[in-house]
Amino acid sequence: MKAVQDYYPDELAHCLGCGRLNEHGHHLRTFWDGNTSETRFIPQPFHTALPGFVNGGLLASLVDCHATGTAAAAAYQAEGREIGTLPAHRFVTASLRVDYLRPTPLGPELLLRGHVRSISGRKVVVEVTVSVGPETTVRGEVVTVEMPDSMRPPSTGTPSRAERVP
């Protein structure tokens, strides 16, 4: 099964959190079931905040990138298109709020779940939870927007917003 990020064009696949072409990245893979999204991540020892606990910045990064993948999947669905069809959707973060509900232990696999709260034009608001087993340790809300043309590489083969079919 392919993840949302597997469909990102190469020139837009270098993100620290979800870029498959970033050799030092987290390589998040967001899977969409039509209503919610899911990804899994195992923090490594160098992701430490304090001994035994995951760094909060890493957790925010995971929430951020899982939300942008979720937004892309939701945008395709809203248009009645298959994920990965052209023109490609790629979202970036306009606002990120993260609530740390309890310390997240280092070692066990983290489960991130995304739920779309709203879609309005170029904006998708996504709620993400991070859980370890049955415990939710982090909750975030991310306001995402379709990537503006000014952020797209000049040599991109991905159609710009102006070239897209409405």
C-alpha cells in the first residue's frame, strides 16, 4: 500500500519529516482510509529530551508533517480524485498548535492519527493525536494551506495553481 508521501513529486519530497528523498529525515508515511489518516514512528535514542522521554520538538514535527499529508489526501478526496493524480496536491503549515498531555516515553512505537476538521478552499484544518499504546500523549491542530507557487521549485514538473483545473 502506498502512502500519501509516495506520490509527492521528487522536487517536493525533501521535507525533514516526510520527504522520502531526505536521507536524514523521519520518512513519515501517511496512510488514508477515506475518513482518517494514520502513521507510525519509532523514536530513536537520539530523539531524547530527558532520559526515557521523546523530545517535544520531534513530536511537533511529526504532528506537522502527518497533518500536511492528511490534508493532501483530504483535498484529493474532496475533488473526487485518486491520491497522486495530477495536478499534485502539496500542503504546507500555516499554523501549528501542539498540546503535550503527558510525557511521551522513548522506545515504544508512536501511533499518529489525523482527522480533518474542515476544508475551505486552499485551507485544510487537521487534528492529530500521538499515542503510545492506549495513552494519548500529544494532541495538535494544524492549519495547512496548499503550497503557494512561490515555494515551488522553478524546474518543477508539477503544475502551478494557475495551471490547475479549478
